[in-house]
Amino acid sequence: MFATKRRILEVITGNSPHVEEAPPAPATPEVLTSADIPTLKSASPRYAELCRRAAALRDDADRLRAELAETGDREKFLALEAQIAENARLQTPVNDEIRKEIAAASVLICAQVTPRHSELVQAIAKAALELHRANVQYTEFSAALDRRSIKWSRLKPAFPQFVGHPRDKQSPLARYLRQLVSDGFIERGSVPKELR
């Protein structure tokens, strides 16, 4: 018993010849900032021009509405209403073109950022698989305590419920990993059998 207490004390204080130094933490992956992602305007000069045109039309509509609010002349009021209606008619095709150009420019940008996106998904998948392994070990540890009828609530059980039970094929983590396989980010064989 004294040997066990001494061993615990050695581990806690770090004076144990059995304690190995932890390996250095892996370098964190490069963080992709918004500055690294092209804007729609930089990817598509047509989009940039359409945005300028739409802004000019909105500014003109604001000016016309302000004039309309201040006029007391019925003829000028009717003329301004007609100009506002014409402005709205002109905005519709521009806004339609903007939506189309957003889709086209997005395709170009997605092609440029695909490698970084894949790299980040791979990092998440690796961490998720590590989390699963730790969850399996923790679940087995807790089961061993339970089998021995040990009342261990004082340890403050910390099951990662957000990932689900490690053997549940319908757990959030299992579904996520299968989706990664389906989307081609990871191989089916990398998903533990109990989650496939």
C-alpha cells in the first residue's frame, strides 16, 4: 500500500523515473483567413461591374424617393413615381444577373480553395477518429469500474455524449464519418468497424 502511495506521489510531483516526457505538441495547421479567400469581385470582374450598376440604381432610387417625399407638386410627384417604377424595373434583371454571376464566381473560387478545404476536413477526420478511440477507451474504463461495483461518481464522469456511444452506428460521430466516406474525404477502411 505504501508503495502505491509513493508511486502516486512520484507521478503527481514528476519525480518518478517511470514518467516519460510528453512529446512536443504537433504544429497547428495554418489558419486560413478571409484575406486568403478570393472575393467574388476579384474572381469575377463582371460581378464587380454588376454590383456597381446595382448600387448606382439603388442610390438613384433613394434620391428619387427623397425627392418624392419633399415634393408638393402633383405632376412632379407622378413623374417621380414613374421614375421609381422604371428604376425598380431596371434593378430586376441586374439582380438576376448578379445571382448568376455569384454562382459562376463561386465555382471558380471553390476550385481555388478545394485543396485547403480538403486539408481541413482531413484534420477534422483525424481528430474525430482520435476522439472515437479515446471514447472507446473511456467507455471500457468506466465499464471496468462498474463491473467491480465501484462507486466512481466522485471522479465526475465525463462521457462525450455529443459524439454518442462508441459502438452506436447511428451516433452523430458514426454518421459524420460515413458522410466523409460518402463525400470522398476518407476511405471506408479508416472508419472503425463498429461505426460503419
